[in-house]
Amino acid sequence: MIKLKGKPVFGGIVKGKIAYYARGESVVEKRKIDDPDREFRRYEYAKSCALSQLNELYNIAVGDVGKNDAGIFLIQQMLINDVDFNKAVKELILDEHYNADYAVAKTARDFSQVFSEMDSEYIKGRSADLKDVCDRLIRHIQNKSENTFNVCDRAIICADDLVPSETVRLDRSKVAAFCTCYGSSNSHTAILARTMNIPAIIGIGTQLLESYNGCDAVVDGYDGTLYIEPDEATLARLEKKNVEELKKKELLKRLKGKKNITLDGTEVKLYANIGGLSDIDSVIENDAGGIGLFRSEFLYLENDDFPDEEYQFYNYRSVLEQMKGKKVIIRTMDIGADKNISYFGLEKEQNPALGLRSIRLCLDRPEMFKTQLRALLRASVYGSLSIMLPMITDVEEIRRTKALIEETKQQLDAKNQPYSNEVELGIMIETPAAAIMSDILAQEADFLSIGTNDLEQYTLAMDRHNLRMESYGSDNHTALLRLMKITCDNAHKYGKWVGICGEFGSNMAYTEVFLAMGIDEISVAPAIILPLRSRIRTLDIREKEKILKKYGCLN
Ligand code: PEP
Ligand code: MG
């Protein structure tokens, strides 16, 4: 038996088989070939396939985001039609007798080098397109499809790390657990695991080897241990622990239908965070009062192309209908940083977490944003919808969004398509800027929801995906709690409600200080609702000042 220790992300004990996720990066060998003419024909065929795929992508993108932004696919076509590029590839194949994929990879590297030495920022930015398009070309030469990963039933997915676009594409009915070498508790894969109720361990380190692929294993997500080929005694012990944990969960079910109320009578709303339609059963099962955060970008991450208006409308409408009039807060798409998707054609940035992401990207591509806003407004007549904007740093971003919403309403009016006029527009407080000027923002928004995952990383200057940072900062940091308190005070000053939708909201060691500062709503993974309700019902927050002082919120 091999025992590997990591950091627990979501509890649960499950048995399964290890499925090691090796990224679908193309491996290119350097070889000499016997028949250069045939190899060159292979290159030309692959090129024609890549070009027709790019053309298709362009046509779809024009419809969704307009000609300007779709232009990225035209640029990529121009890059692989470039005369110098083709001359270099041809020489490597026909004159030097190298294999076609090597010829493309080498030419791409040489061209990238030249691009990076140019003065023009625009040309420098084309390196990412060149890599993207050459990867596509190489996939065609090697006859490989886009990244696919077929897992067996009860798979314990192991990987060095997973990005959200990989996690959401896994067939979740087959996934028993996630284990990664790296990652951090606030990374989106960890968040998804919690939302999806899947036991998970992160930060196991390099002892988690690809050679364990196919081994029987057990994950203990409570204490963060992965047992590979467990012995009988361990299996029996874990079985016993599992039964005890399940009993505790069973007991919590008695709290269904009960209030989230402290001993002194303070009530708070408990909502659920979701990534998509498949999480709704768990929201209902766990008796959430509503949905406090629907991360709509997962609809984009799950697909190979921009989800169109109808697809989005269907998803939003279904969530609203299933929630039967309970509040549903849908966050407009938060793409960028770790949630990157190749079809967006985002330029490579030195610091993507500080770059063109989230609301900035939406306002930069208004046609794409309006597609989402139209789908949301059309769905609004099927329940109680609130729209929430991520990564706000300035009041202008809210005003510009309101103008786009007005334009969208006019488009719907022109087509006689109904929408509700009761939709609230809220914002996330995820940047220190937003917290500091939350008095100004509160006058422009209907509610504020604190995204502690990002607020923490931007306040403490600590990358939320870097496991090593977890031992430095901690989410009890006084600066974070003070910014949360400022936000609460400002929201209430202008009669607005304020919630928490980041992972810190699930940390029950801090529930009393959240309530003492006046948080009105907490949104957590569905499985956390009942344990948190139980915690709230044991608290007494009459002595607010004392509690706030204890946590450093007041001097
Ligand atoms: C947050 O930043 O706290 C948040 C809820 O958004 P996300 O985790 O999706 O960035
Ligand atoms: Mg965030």
C-alpha cells in the first residue's frame, strides 16, 4: 500500500481506479523521412483541414461577437497561409527531409522568436496566435482530435493540476474523486469539486506518479489522504469512518426547512453556488434558500465555441424554473486568468489575473456581452432573476453595463420578446478598489456580494492558485476582514443588502464575525448549506463589538 498526503478540499471517502490525466499536448519527434513528397502532401492536407476549421470558427464568432473580435480567426488563417512560413516548412520537408509536424513546430518556434524581438506590441502579441494555429496544424498532421479524456467508471482523476476548462469537460457521472500534485484550495478546480460534491485532495506533490494509472485506490477527502492499493485493514478502517460520516450527514437532514437563525434571533440567508444545471438537484436536496452565485462562464468553458443565445437562454430558464421563484443570482461570464478558453483568442498577457478579464472583457466585446444579457433578460420571466457583475473596480463599469442592458431591452421590445422589469443588478466586491469605494458603488447597484477568493488574492498580493501562498496568508487576514466590514457598512448605509459568495463564507470558524459585521447572505457549495445552518443555530452574536474586536475588525 502507498499512502500519499495532500490538502483536503472536500470530504468524502470513495473507492475507485486511478485515471491519470496527461494533457493532450502534442509530442513532436524530429525524424528523417523516406518520401518527402508524400510528407509534403500530408502537410498540405492538414493545412486545408485547419483552414476550413478556422473558417467555420470565424463564421460562428461573427454571429456571436461581431466582425472585429472574430478577426482573430482570420489572422490565424493568414498566419498559416503566409508565404515565408510555408516556404520555411516546405524547405524543411522537401530539402532536409524532416517530418511534417517537426517542420511546423520548428518554423513556429523560429517565427515566434522573430516576433518577440520586434518593437511592435501588436506583432509580439501574434506569438500566441502562431502557437495556437500551429498546435492545430500539428494535431491534424498527427490525426489527433481536440483534447479528449475518456475515463472509466468510478475514476479517481489524478493530474499535476487541472484548469477549469478541463474539469468541466470530464464526465462527472464517472468521476469519484480528484487528486492533484499542485493547485490550491481557492482554485476553480477545488471550487468545482466542492460544488459537484466530489471528494478532492490537492497539493500531493510529485509523489503522485503517472505510473499509478489504473491502480485501485481510496480517497479520504476528510483528511486529504490517497491510499493506493490499500490493504484490508485500511479498507476496513475507512469503511467504518465512512459509515460514521454518513450518519453525521443523515443527522443534518433534520435541519431541512429550519431557519438560519442564531440564538439571539439574527437571521441570515443561505444560498448555494453552482456551475450549471447539473448542480440544481443538490441545491434543492440541501434546502438552499436560493442561488447566490451561478458561475455562468462554465457554459462557455464546457463548449468548443461561444454558446449562442438560445443555448444560454435554455440554461438560465431551466435554473429559474427549477428554483420555483426563489432568488437566482447569475453572474455574467467571468472569463480570463485561469478560466481561459482557446476560442476566445485572448492575447497572451504577462499577468492575466490583472489583465483583460471578466467585466473588462465583456465591455471590450459588447456584442458578445449583449448575447448573454439578451439570454438572461429573456429568461427573467421564468423566476426571480438577479444579474451580478464580476471584478468591478469602477462605477463606470456598472453604468456602461446598464447602458448595454437598455440597448438589449430595446432589441427585445422590437421583437416583442418579454422580459421582467424586476431584475436586480448587483456587483461583486472582489478588488480592494471596489471595497474601498463600496459607498459609491452601493448607490449604483442593487446589492453587493463579496468574492473573497479574489478579494483575498488582490488584497494580500497572493496568487490564489499558488499552494505555497497558503502557508503565508490566511483568509482570516485582518485586512480582508476589515475590507469586508467596510463593504457591509457602506451597503447598509445606502439600504442595500450584502452577501459573501467566496469560499471564505464556508469557513465556520468565522461565521460569527461575518454575522457580527452584518452580512445578510452567505452563498456556499450546496453540501455546506446544512452544516452551516447547524453552526449558525449555535451562535449568539449579541455582543457584536466584542466579536468584531476579537477578529481585528475594530480596534
Ligand atoms: C470570488 O472571487 O470569491 C468568487 C466567488 O469568484 P470566483 O471564485 O469564480 O473567481
Ligand atoms: Mg472571483
